[in-house]
Amino acid sequence: MKENKMKAVVLGEGGVVLDEVDMPAVKPTQVMVKVASCSVNRSDLLTTQGKNYGHVGGSAKVMGAAFCGEVTEVGSETSGITVGDRVMAVGAAGWAEYAVADFRRTLPVPSGMDLIHGGSYSSAFLTMHDAIVTNGQFEAGQSILIQGASTGVGIIGMQMGKHLGASLVIGTSTNTERRSRLSDYGADLALDSSDSGWVDQVLEATDGKGVDLVIDQISGYVANQNMAATKIHGCIVNVGRLGGEIAEFDFNMHAERRLTYIGTTGRTRSLEEHAEVFRAAKEDLWDAMEAGVFNMPIDSTFDMSEASIALERAKQNKHFGRIMLTVQG
């Protein structure tokens, strides 16, 4: 590698390629990370398909939003983090040999956890804490339904619900094999959201009332069914639209069931808002993370040079858990 140059996965007109780009500069509130692994998220795939999710960094359009590795440099206005610390981080341009993140958007890799698993957790853990605890106001004894439960985010969501004392955890997957594995990660009941009878199964499991909280990663074709499966005065938190971004909405049902319907995304948040997401999640549940309560299955790993293959696997939607990129060097 040339001085002040590094290898990175860059998005071009023909897709992603491994290229040589400038090393990032470290701003006062940032840390530099020598990257060991990166997670492949649905938003990364959508970025390559023309959706701007803010997950490209710099003029070279370096891919990636979540990465893990060892801190090599700290800015002058950081605190609580030093060179040599192992961290999982969120920030643009993570699919590279080195990446930067605001120090408030880093979490320590638990002792004994390898850096591949470390890179698999951060975005899922933060998304689900923000959805379940902050927005969903979940309380022990309530029931929870995770739509799209075989994703990395969904798998953490089921475990988080169980850890927080859910009376019933329901997970959905349209794939028979993946659905059969949901019980290993906290699901008391696993359902197929493409089955027209899944709402009736939810009502049967909840004495006709519906669940207290739905974490929805699908929307589209399940939007109205979600409302029918949610109890009166229940809550639906929309964190993803894998099944469609636009659909008919039954306003009458929404009113009759007196539901709270919350939409959430990281794309429109300020740095301060992102920092608060990290702070709240760490304060509430990082002890559980360090104790090994949460388990993220690694579906497959690819070298950074194989990023296009990893993205193709994500596109096929056959994976269970996380697809990971590893960075050598």
C-alpha cells in the first residue's frame, strides 16, 4: 500500500470494485479504525441499486456503514477511547482497510469476542434497542412480533424481547428452513407472513387480543395485517420496507384499534441523535451483550475483494444472520 493510500470497496457505474483510495482524515471527534470486518446490510445492497442511504463516503464513494477493528488514532476532542481499543463502529465508508467514526458512534468489542462477530452486532443491536425500547416503550410481560425475523436485525430483536421479559415472542420468515431456526433465537412462535392465516395464528396465541408491539421490517403487503394482529392501544414500529415501500393503508382499522404507528430511520438523524441511540443502548443492555446474552449467527464470510459476491448473496435473500466481509492486512 502506498503512503496515505488504502484499499477500499468503491461504488462505480458498473457496481462495486476494489480500488485504491486516499486514507481518511481524522476529525477532532473521530477515531481511526484499522478495519478487520464489516457487515453487509440490506441498505448496502439498496445503495448499489441506486437508493441513497448515505452509506458511501468521500469522493471515491466508498461503501459500507458498519465496521469493526482496532483503533489506531484518536481525535483531540474524543474521550473514553484510546489507541489499541477494539471497537465496533457505525459510519460511512466502512468497507476499507481504514475507516473513521465519531467516537460517540463506537461500542467496545466484548472481551473474548472475535472481530468478525464484533462486526456483526452493532447496527442490529442499535436498531432494535431504538425500535423496541426507545420507540416501542416495551415492558416486561408484553408480547412482541418481529416481522422479518431471520435477518440479523430480526434475530437480535427476538433475543432482545426475550431478555427484556416478553411473555410471547413471535417471529416471521417466508422461508421454511429459516423459519424452522427462529426458535433457536428466542421465538416462541414462528410464522409465515406470506400465509393468509398468520394473523389468525397471532390472535389465537394472544387470546384474541393481538400483540402489544410489532417491529415491522416488511410493511408493503403486511401493513394492514400488522394492524389486525396488534392489540387495541398497541404499537407498531416501522423500521424497514423489505416487502414494499408503498401500499394501501386501512385508516379505519388504525382508528378502531387506536394504534400508535411509529416510523423510524437513521437517515434523517443528526449526529447528536445518533450519539443518543448509542448511549441509550449501551446504558440499557451492554452488560447483557458482554455477558453473552445475544448470539448472532454468521451466515457467510467473504474477503473484501469479494464484496460483489457478498452483495449477490444478500440479493438472493437466502441468508440467515449476517453476511460478513473480512479485511486482510
